[in-house]
Amino acid sequence: MTLAAALHVSHAASLAPPAPSPAAAQVVRVQPSASQVPANLLRLSIEFATRIEGPVLPRIALLHPDGQPLAQPFLEQELWSPSGRILTVLLHPGRVKTGLNAREALGPILVEGDDVTLTLDDRPIQHWRVGPVDTHGPVASAWRLSPVHAASRQPLVVTLDDPIDGRDADYLAVADWRGRRVNGRALLKDGESIWTFTPRSPWRAGEYRLVVRGTLEDPAGNRLNGRFETPTDVPAVAATDATLAFTVAP
């Protein structure tokens, strides 16, 4: 290529329009939604108002208060809901779990006492204070169930012992005395520390059970009566469902 041709190519490239930036994404919510997360936080999720096209991981970051990004905090994998609106992101498990090479080389991602901000396209979408490491899983026997009354659609309110993963609202269900699932709407509130269930039809007097799937987890990856931080030489414990009985008074 002659010098004149090269200059022509360079000039043409300089006149080319810039690559389009990703369309602004409207965030509905981020979970964990509480103001504090454990230092061993394993996952977070972002719900968008509409379906998102293209990769999102390059557009998000975790920042220190001085605006500096945390180095390599995420696993390079995007987990999307079937609707294409909810993205689950894993913090790199090799840096969350102790004793692994990635943690030894790069250190933990979060440290107790830190303040971090999650950003999307350089806009803050969630702020967290980092609390202590959480090494115990949800304990269903410690949950408190509110009373509900027959002939009403009064919500059943379950106060959990600790927050659970924001994507696990449907890991709890209500069954009637025949073992049939009661239809209704389940929601997580107050930083995913309270689960509510509003039946589609009024309660009937009688015995019910709250059924908790054994694979229910908290944001640090601890399962129901199990731990994420388990030595590799310890056999995995099979997930076991839990049930809590309650009575609907006439």
C-alpha cells in the first residue's frame, strides 16, 4: 500500500461513526437488597424492566469508595432467567472459598468492613456494607410463622433466621392436609429475610405444612442445614427438604 493510500484509509477511519453504546438498561431491583452482605457473598442478581440483548458482565463492576474497581470479582458466566430479564452473577467461587488457588493468588473479593458499590454502565445500582463471613445455612426450625385465619386471604408471614437467596422465593411452598400444594403468590421482603405467601383462595380451617426445598440457599451459597465452606475431603451431604406444620384457626 502506498503512503497516499494509507493516509486515505486512516482519514476514512477517523470519519467513521463511533460504535453504538449499549442501550440504557432500566434496573427493577438488585438482590441481595439489604444494606449489608456477608464477606463470603457468592451471588447477586439484577432484574431488568425489559429483555436485555448482548453480554452484561463487561458493563458491571464492583467499586471501592474511592471509585477503584475490585479486580476480577466475577465468574465469567451469565446465568439468565427464561424471561431474559433476570441475570444472576457469581462472584468467583475460587476466591470466595478458602484454600483454593485463586484465593491464595488474588485474595478474597470482599473484606469485612468494606463498602462496595455495584455499577452498571458506570451508574451505581446498589451499595453494600460488607459484614462478617456467614458459614451456616438457613435453619428452618428457627423460622417464625404468623397466625392466619380461615375464610380470609391473610398472608402467611414467615420470618427467617437469616436472608436467603433472592431467587429462591419459590423454594418454599404451602401444602394442605392432603399434601396438595396451595396456590398463591410468594414474595421475599425486607432484604430477603421475610417470606410471605398470599393464597389465591381464602384459607380453610385445618392443618397445613410449610415445605422447604433442601436446595434452598443463602447469598453465600450455604444450603438448608449445610455449608458452602466444606473441606474437599468431607463427603457431600444430600439435600433434605424440611417441613413446618401450622394450623389455620376457624
